[in-house]
Amino acid sequence: MIPVAAGDVVVLASDGYPQLQADLVQSEDKLQAIMQADPNCMREYKSTKGLSKGSKSFDDRAYLKFKL
């Protein structure tokens, strides 16, 4: 359990975002950079699957940010 209090900002995201950033736009930018640098997920982002032909990402993804 992670304690949170009124006024805290909480970010929840699926594993489709390898490295969360301060906001969704920055998280998407980081994802794009990782896909460019390591499309097979063998170096920068070691994973069970890489970028498939015709895919826009490694995995499906969800991102939720809210303030308590």
C-alpha cells in the first residue's frame, strides 16, 4: 500500500508505458523514443515482445492521472 493524502497527484498506468513521465504527452514521447531506440525490446526496455510490424506500440496502454 502506498499512502496518499488530500492534494496528492496520483498516476496509474498499465505496463504499456515503460517509463512514466510527468504527464501523458511526455510519457507518450518517452514511449516513442524507446520504440525508435529499441524496437525489439532487447536493450533499453527489456520485455517479452518487441514492436510488431504494423503496430503502433509494444502493448496496449492506459494512463490515468488525478489529484486527490
